[in-house]
Amino acid sequence: MSHAGQLLAESDGLSAEDLRLTQIIGTHAERVSHIIDNVLQLSRRDESRPELFHLAPWLKDFAAEFTRTLELQEGELSPADVVEDLEVRMDPSHLRQVLWNLCDNAVKYASETGGICVEITAGRTSRTKQPYLEVLDQGHGVDSATADKIFEPFFTTRSGGTGLGLYISRELCELNRAAAFSESSSRTPIAGKPWKARQQ
């Protein structure tokens, strides 16, 4: 798929719109390849390759790529300002997959309420000072009965869903000595269920 997209992009006479579509093909092909690699890694329980990096520029790049790939409008995905010295130690490809899964879920469920408004926040916990990432949306939230199941493999409430996104996210977090969980929130303007990935 990736090779076919590359060949198509090299064709003569492509319009700007067609060229943009080939770029989207390439981005998604690369993302699918990473997902497959991560699933295979989970099955083998290979060790992650953690790196220490600053979160602020990484989040900026992630938000730009996610917004471009899903063709979101300005303001539909909002990364909050993150202090420049906030560092995390994690496999960057794993963190990208975790955050992509969480934001993708947030966009899908937020759209059911009539508008997409997803916020990414990051900081340090007040008690342990460990770094965290939080994804918040204005979806309907998750009831307590469902909340106990959402990280189970193949559990989904959406037609056509695989039920693997949150399961893979939690497993990737655990491979990196981090934790993923959901909790209710009354924050404004974002309401519903925030998803958190917290470093241990």
C-alpha cells in the first residue's frame, strides 16, 4: 500500500488535491505499520526503547500531524501550553500510538454530541511530581459498568470498532512503566471522561 502510494505520488499531472491525498495514504500506511509492529511487540513482550525527551515540542508535532491527518478544523484539538522543562522517559513510538488511540477515541465520541472539542493537557501530579498526559473531550462519558471493561481486549461499544485501541494503549504504557486509566471530570469547558497516561 505504501509503495503504491509512493508510485502514484510520482505520477505526472497530479493535481494539488490528488497529491495531498497521496500524502494522507503515506501517513496512514506508516501509522498502520507502527500499529502492527506494536501489536507484534506486545505478543512477544519485547522491551521498549525508552528515551528521555521534552514533551512540549513533541506534543506540538503530534497535534499538528493528528489535526492534518484527520482533517480537523482549528480548535477541535487543543494542546494546552506545557512547561518547556517537562521531560518524560518513554519509547516515543509507543507514546505516539497511545496518544493517537486516546485522541482518536475522543474525536469519535465527542462528535456524537454535535461538536468536536478535544483538549490535551500535561504536567506533574501534585503528590508524586510524576509527569502525566490527559485527553479530555465533551462526549457522553462512560458509565461505571462500562468503565470496568473498556481496557479489555475486543471490548467496544461502537459498530465496526476492534476493541483493541485502549487495550493496546494500556499494554504499551505498562511496557514503559506508565499507567493508563479513565476518570470522570467536572472541568470546564471540557466535560466527560478524560483519559490519562501517567508515568510511574
